Amino acid sequence: MTGGELTRSRWEGSTLPAAPDLARLVGRLALVGVAYYLGARLGLNLSLVEQNVTPLWPPTGIAVAVFLVMGRAMWPGVALAALAVNLPISDGALAAAVTAAGNTVAPLVAVTLLQRAGFRRQLDRSRDALALVFVGALPSMAISATVGTAVLLETDLIGRGEAAATWAVWWTGDAMGVLVVAPFLLCLPLFSEERSWRPQRWAQGVGLLLLATATIAWTARSEVPVLFLVLPILAFAAWRLQLRGAAPAALITSLVASWSASRAIGPFSHGGLFEQMFTLQAFNACVALTSFVLSAVVSERNRAAEALAVAAAELEDRVLLRTDELTTANTRLLQEIRDRSEAEEQLSLEEARTRREHQIAETLQRGLLPDRLPQIPGVMLAARYVPATADIQVGGDWYDVIQLPDGLIGLAIGDVAGHGLQAAATMGQVRMALRAYALQDPAPVAVMSSVHQLVSQLPTAEMVTLLYLLFDPGTRHLRFTNAGHPPALVFDTARGEYLGGGLSPPLGVTAEPDFTEVAHQMWPGASLLLYTDGLVERRGVSIQDGLDRLVVASVADASQDVDELCDGLLLQLPGNQPVTDDIALVAMRPLPLVPGPLSLTLSGEARMLVQMRVAVRRWLRENDVSPADENEILIACGEASSNVVRHAYGATPGPMHLTAELVDDTVVIDVRDDGAWRPPADLGGGWGLQLIEGLMDSVDVERSADGTLVRMRRRVRMGATE
Amino acid sequence: MSDLVSIESIGIEDGQLVRAIGEIDLSNVAEVLSAVISAVPHDAALVVLDLSDVTYLDSAGISMLFKLAERLGYSRQPLRLVVPPDSPIRAVLELTNLTSVIPVVESIRS
């Protein structure tokens, strides 16, 4: 086929074939011609009638096979060979030429019809086998038989009576040539084109060929008519090896049978020509059909099975592949689950450790710093704690605000050298101890001495700075002592003043420090700020610089409430620098009370007079009444109260009421009793009322059935001018 | 003695110096009077009562001072009071006209 296509394409071109191609063509034509000629000589040896009518004419099979495989372009080789075969046996060149033409045209027509029918030369479909029989062999070979018989008739080589028999022999001979030889020739290319045989198959093929040959060699000469014995062998070859196994055996079988028939031996030794012919052709037909038809059917089935196997294999492959993919995915999934659970385990371990550390730190922190500052009337408090930028949120800085009896407030701020759990633990101890000491005796030196004792006895030697202040919100009086801590700052919107003095070395440094106490009177409107060195120390800047900046910042923010003040200071002082040291900060602002009236009820006894004075003095100070006014108002109140004590009640003291009120710049004080007023003569020399009148701007006495009221008024000056 | 006031007594060249510290009011005048009298020896030619550290003195205290002066007068022992000019009790002394009866000096030296 390939050669045919090649040749055709050359002829279609406008140029002549190139020399090597031409040489190849001529070589092929010669080869075809030689094959055809040899086939013809073989066929003539098998002739039953004369020399040119044979029961098996191999050249037609050769021609069909050559045209199918190599292309119809091979016809010149066939034609010349046919001419060469026919010339010696024909009556004249013309007869030979006509016969040769018929011999050439018949296979051409056969191949043309076969190709029209979609014939596959692999002969592996049953329709190809049927096409070879009913298209390629039987109808087409009628042409050569008709032409040949006509030529024999014309040249009088046969008589008219013999014409029908001659035609039949010629026709069957050519058809058999196609059916027996063509499959054999067509099977030859398959050895290279199709899957090559393994040695075992070769052994099987050769074995079957030998067996078929031996069988036919025996049956073709035996008198017993058992020619059919070879058929199962051919069938077996077709079943096992298909065309490549069956066609050679079929060819040999047919050749042997035909040779036997031409010699009239064995099964063909009796009977007439027609009977011999019929037997031979029937046998050859059976051989051919058994071999290539069965081969085609088996091939088809094999191919179907193969396709099925391929499909099954493909399916299996896909299943395997899919399974593989699934397994891989599964493995990956398992790995992922394992990884994840490991990660989760790791995470939960990590989490647990972090949580535990956090809990420890938090517990310490709670021990270290007040949960919240106490709510003290008249005093605003705020505190901040900023740990150094570190993992553990506790350090050595601390503060505390302690509410003490008598309305006093203890303020403490300190720093233990170092950071971390050790410093925090020490600080927690110191803080708790200080609270206890302050409640026992709030005096600064007493508290400081006790804390010093504690620190000295700690197993780990720590250096502790501590500033402790005792504040009286009623008088704004401060007492403090300072063990190596930065001084507290008192400030308002106009000025700031550090509370110097009262200094001793840090606790735990010297064996017997000499603690001293310093008193300070906070001026009205002033605020107090306690802090640790982290607030004022900056790298590369002197501490004095930090202290100066703190004064400036505090004074600037003094009008804000204490919480805003603390936040503002933390924002301004460390600035953008990372916090390298802990910062603790406490701000306290004693508030001037809203000038409200004072109302007291005391027992009308002499010993209560001092309580009365304390309350009134505090109220006057809260209202910012000047000390000079304070003194004289106190005396007037004392006189009025003394009158109640001495005269209002008999043996059993009754209540003494006092109210004080500031109306604009005038203090109005009422002293009232529920008893009976006695004559002024009974008052100590009359000096009581005289003093009241002398000290106050006005005094009114109202007597009634249910008691006496003394109302006193005095204009006062505001402001502390001590 | 109440914790409102304390009395100290020192012998001086020509008499006795008694110093009162604290507040004197109706509740403690009797105690203060007896304390001062007992602190003064019989032979003291002069009694100086230093009120420089008294922060509060009421009319009962004034009465007490008059009584003290009267008692000491029986034994011919003159009484002098020391009251600084800026003392919170100055106004009371002046208002009661005590200064015209009992000599008041501004300091111990005088």
C-alpha cells in the first residue's frame, strides 16, 4: 500500500520520477513479475487439462496480494509476467496477449472492488473474509476465465463441447488461487506489522505447519478418502494463531492436494475429471474458508476481547490510579490530621505554660499592686503601673494607698532592685508588711523602721527604696520619710515643689539607718505626685533634667483630673523611647470640699467642746477661711457651746446642736439646745456673751419653750495666710 | 491632766516659770488652775505663766486666770503672763480686759 501511494504521488507530480525512485519501481515490477511467473509455473505443473487450465492458479492470488499490498501500479509487472507465461503455451502472440490481459485485468478488478468494499488486507474481520470470497475471488475471476476460455476456443485448442468445463476449471482455479495464495501472501507483512510472535508461538506455528503438511502428505496419497483430517489442524491453527498460523498451512495443504489431484493419486485416483475437480475444489474451498474465515472471526473476537481487556485494563488502571490518588490523599489527610493534632497538642502545651506563667504573674501582680485605689471622700486618687517592655508583666516597682483610722491616708511607693519574679515576690512581701505596720502605727519613722527590719531579714539581700507619706485630708498636713526614693512632687497650675529632706539610704543597705520625718503643709489646690525613677530617668539625660521636665509637665497638666494627669505624664515623659524600666505612678489631689453647711450634734458636756472645735476648725479650713478668722470664730463657738454645757441642762446633759454655713463671705453659725436658758448673770462673769459679741459681727439669741438658739455671724477673709 | 493641755514648771532667778501647752477650755480649767498653783513654791517671789504655746483659751480660761491672780495675791506672789503679740488668744485677753488686771508681757525675756 505504502509503495502504491508513493508511486501514485510521484505520477501526480509534474516532474519525472527521480532516478533512484525509478530504479526502485523497476526493481519492484521485476520482483512482482518473477513471483508471478514462478507462481504460474507452479500452477501449470498442477494443471488437469492440457497445460493451461489448472485447478489452482497461484498467480492470481499473487497478483491480488501484490495489488493490495503494493498498489495497482504493479500491473505492468503482472501483465508482462502473464504474457511471458502465456506465450509458450498459447497459439500465437495475440492469443497470449489477450489471455495475459485477462489475467491482469481480473485481479485489478478484484482489488478495485475489494477496496471499494472497504477491505482490510489484515483479514482480521469476518466481513473481510467474506469480501475476499464473494468480491475478490468468485466474480472477478469470471473475467480471466471468460477471456481465457474464449481465446482457447478461438485458437481451437479446445472444442466447443469442452468450453463450459474449461471455463469452470479456469474460473475455480483462479478463484482458488486467490483464496489459497492471497491470504498466505497477505499474512506475510503481518509478521512485521503486527505484534511479533514469541518463540512459543513460533514453535506452535511451525509445529502446526509440519503437522498439517504431514497429515496432507499422507491423506493426499492414501486410497482412503480422509482428506478432511487436515481440517481440524487448520481450524486449530486459525484458532490459536489466526492468519499467520493458518494461511501457510492452508497453502501447503491446497498445493499438496492439488498436486495429488493433478497426478490422480490417493483420493483422486478414481473417478472422472469433473469428479476429481469437484472434490479438489470443494476441499480447497473448505481449507481456505476454514483457515482465513475462521482466522478472521477469531481475530475479530480476539480484538474485541483485547479491546475489552484494554478497556478493563484501562478501567483497572484508572481504578488503580484513582485508588492511588485516594490512598495518597488519604495518607496526606492522615498526615495532616496527625500534624494538626500534634500542632494542637503543642499549642495546648504552649498555651498551658503561657497561661500558668500568666497566672503566676497575675497573682504576684495582685499581691504587688492594689486591685483598686480606696475611695476616699475629698481626695482624688489615680495610679498607673507600666512594666518594662518584657515578657513577664511584673517588676520591682510598686505603690500602695492605705486608708487609716482617724481619716488619715498612708501613701507608699517603692522599687526593688531588679525585675522578674524574684523582685516581684519581695515587693509583694514588703507591700503587705507595710500595710500591717501602718495600721499598727502610721507614723512615718515607725513604719519605715519596721519595713527596714523586714528587708534586713529577707533571705535574699535586696535593695529597696521606699517613700512613705502620711496625709491628713482634713488639714492637708503631710508627714513623710524617704529611704533613697525620688522625692514626691507637690504642684498646682502655677508651681511645683519637690518634697526634699527626710532622706536615708535605701533599705537593706546600711545596718542602722537614721530615719527622719519631715512635715509639709500642702497648700490648697495642690496635688501630690509619687513616682518611680523609670518616669524621670532617660538614657543619656541627667536625672535632674528628668525632674525638671516632670515639674513642667505636671504643672501644665495640673488642671486635668488625676487620671488624665497620669496618662499625660506617661505619654510625655518617657516619650517615644521604649520603656526600659518599670514605671509606677500615684497622683493624689485633696479636693476643696464644696462649701456645704456643717451640722453637728454633740452631747452637752465640757469634754465634747474640743470635738466641736475640731469639727468647726476642719470645716473652716475646708472652706478656706483665713486662720485669724478661724481662731476667733472658734472662740465664739466655744463660748456659745460652753453656755449650753453649763446652763442648758441640769444634772443630765442633753444634746448640743451646731450648724455652720458660709453665705457669700459670711460665716453663719447656730448653736442650739433643747433646754432652758439661764440668766446671763450665771454665765462666767458674763464674759461668754461679751466675748461672742466682741468676736462676731452680730449675735442673736432666741429663746423658746423648746430651747435656745444663738445665731452668730461674721464676715471672713478667704485664703490661707499662715 | 487631760491630754488637751500640759503644764511644765521651772524655777527661775526670782520666782517660778510655769508653761502651759495646748488648749484651755471649760473642760480643763479646774485642772489647769490646781496644776499651776501646785507647781508654784510658796517662796517664789514671782510667778510667770507662759501662754505662748496655748492655742485656745475661752472665757472659762479667762475666769481661771483671774482666780489664779487672786489666789497668788493672797500670798503676795505677783503673776505675769507671757503672750506673744501674734498669739491666737490675744484677742480674748483684750476683749475681756484681762490685760488691765494682770500684767502681760510679749516674751519671757521681758
